Amino acid sequence: MLRYILYGLYASILVHINQWRSYESLRKRAEKKVIRQIHLAYKNVPYYKKKYDEAGVSMKDIKTLADLKKLPFITKDEIRENFPDGILALGTDIKHCHYSATTGSTGRSLPFVFSHNTHIFYNTTNFRVYTMFGYRPWHKSVYVKYTNSNVRSLGPLFRTGHVKSIITVQEQIEAIKKEKPDMLVGYASLILEIARTVTPEDLKIIRPKFISVNSELSTRDQRDYIASVFKCPVYDEYSTEETWMIASQCKEHNYHLFIDNVWVEFLNEKGEEVKPGEVGEIVLTTMMSPVMPFIRYRIGDLGRPSNKKCACGRGFPLLEAFDGRRDDSFILPSGRFVSSLKILNTFTMYIKKYLHLMEEFKVIQTDPGLVIIKLVKGKEYREDRFQELIDQLNRIFGEPVTIKVEMVDSIPSTGAVKRKAIESLVNKRDIPDLARLN
Ligand SMILES: [Zn+2]
């Protein structure tokens, strides 16, 4: 037990020092850890050895981060199929590990295992996310989550509360009133629902200093709305349960990539690194979890890297933006990605500009060069105004794409699955698999 406490203290200090190192120093450290992790995985994790042998990769050729591109990708399906024997390091005793599973947006569960040290390290990266925007140990933090938070209070320090995500929003508001958080943490959609429901009376009691939203892609509009309701800054955090912290916003609202935990590649459809500002598929390599390493792991999200520096002075590189799920994004005839969020934001912009222009809509890409908009007209629909929106979409596409508008009376819901406003039927079918291109 004492060993874990001491390691926790050490890791906590280390991650806080890391953020002030220069980018060059962080990159060098990451390179060392990533390469060591790959060599270890080849030696200890049967599935990686088999995979790399089959791909004809020699470990002698894996020396720098630039060599990563020689390695094939790994997908959630492969991990699921090879769990536990193929994907855990030899000799791992799950009983002495942190063992859990995630469902993600696909609804299929993915099991994962961390050593206790890895789990402690991961928790210190959470702590750093919160201190980045001003959380201090004497603040009370309250988590809106489906599981209990396992952080324990130390007397007046690290006080935490937990509000279940599966109760009604009114019950959640009552629970939050009792907890009186300085910091509120939760999924963006849950906090948004709470923000839409709280009354001015509730807000006399619920007065957080900051809010951290996580685990889902939220739009800036949604975060701005939450901030306006609670009158405090809202920071977005990007993580997965299996790889833990990937990025979070600092006080400047810039996203920093935590390259002391995970190495992040942004790749185009040919598997090459995209330029700063361009949309790429996010591919992750963990470096702190030797028991179950994720090497060139495709999580299916899109993002844009940035080469700008942040005024906060942290050396962690910046991420310009998230662009939603790869599966929802449009792939144009040239092979460029256009994010579903960008298309959705365009509609939102015109819904705000011309109230009652449209009642409901759905945008479907059926072919790389063809996009169909199903539209239920609003009571103040005007063709010239809707044409403005189409012109804007054409500007975003930036290459010849036919946009057809079909007027409909209603847009049927597909039942249990949450309806998507933006959907592409193209990429699952026609886009070459990055893994096969490699
Ligand atoms: Zn910053």
C-alpha cells in the first residue's frame, strides 16, 4: 500500500513538471518511451509479435518515432478477438490488475487491463487536467457519472461527490445542490441537459468555479451555453477509458496533447501525417501501460493538429480541433475528410440566423460526389436563404460535390439507435482500410 502511495506522489509531481518541459524535450522523452514500449510488446505480447512478424517488420528498424509508420495499425476488433491471452503481456495476472471494459459509441464492449501503477499514473494525469484550469486540492469536485468515483478524500483535501448519471435530471440537480461543487465534471450531454433544466433558484446554490466536460465530442456552442448558464468557464477534455487522457483544454481554451502518456498521430487516408490545420484520423500509441499496450491504435476519431504555441507556456503540442467520428465524416472525391461536426455547425449557424427556416433535416452522403439533404421546411422557409446554406456547404467541400435537396414531411427515426443528423454511407464501403494500405 505504502508503495502505491509513494508512487502516486512521485507520478503526480512528475506529470506536473512534465507540462512545463519544452516540446523538444517532451518529444525526445516520448520517443524513448514509445520505442521501448514497442520492443517490449514485441517480446512480451503474443499478438504484436505475430502481427509484426507477419508484416515483415524487424525490430532493428524501429528506432525513432518516424519508424512508427512501418508498423501496422491495431483496431478495437483485433483487441477484442485476442483478449486476454494474445493481447496481454505474458505472465499478467488479471486478478492483480485493474480490469474493466468500455462500451464506446459503437455499443460493443472492449475489455482492458492496467497494472496498478499504470492506473495510479493515469489518475495523476486526471489531477493535472484539473489543476491546469485552476482546481486545487481544497476544492470540492463532483462527478456526474455512471460509476462511483474512486477518489478518496484526505480530510479537507480532495473532497469528492458523485451524482449518478442514470437518474432523472431533476434528481441530479437536487443531488448537485446537496454536494455544492467547486468543480463539476461529467459527460457533455449530461451537463448540457442539467444546464437546460436548472432554474435561477437552483443556481443560487449550484455555483461551480469551473466545469470539465469529457468523454464525448461536444460543440463549442454547447460548451458556451453551459458556461453562460453556470457563469463559469467550461473546459473540454478528450480521453478514452482504455488509453486514458489524450488532451485537455488549458485556461486559454487550447487543447494540449499529453504526449507523456500517449503518442498521437494524425493521418490521411494514405496513412501519411497530415499538415497542421488539416483533418486526420487520430491514431494512438500508449507508453505507460506495458501490461496491455495500444500501439498504433485506431480509435476512429478525427482531429486537426496545430503547430501553434500556447500563451500558457506548456510544452505539450496543441490540437486545433476535434472533428467527430471518422465513420460519420464525409470523404470527398479527392479523398479529403470533412467532419460531420463542421456540417452540423453549418446547419446550426443558419438555424440561428433564420429562425423557422427549417423544422428538421438530415444530411446523407450516398456517394463521394453526392450529398442529399432531406428537409422538413420551417414555417418561414425561403429558397434563397436555404441556398445561402448550400453555398456555404459548397465552400466547405471546396471541390465538385452535387448537393440535392429533397423536401419531406418528416424524418423517420430508426428506432433504438440515436438518430444521426449527418451520416455518410460512403466510408464504410468505399474507403480503403488504412491498415491494408500500410
Ligand atoms: Zn495552454
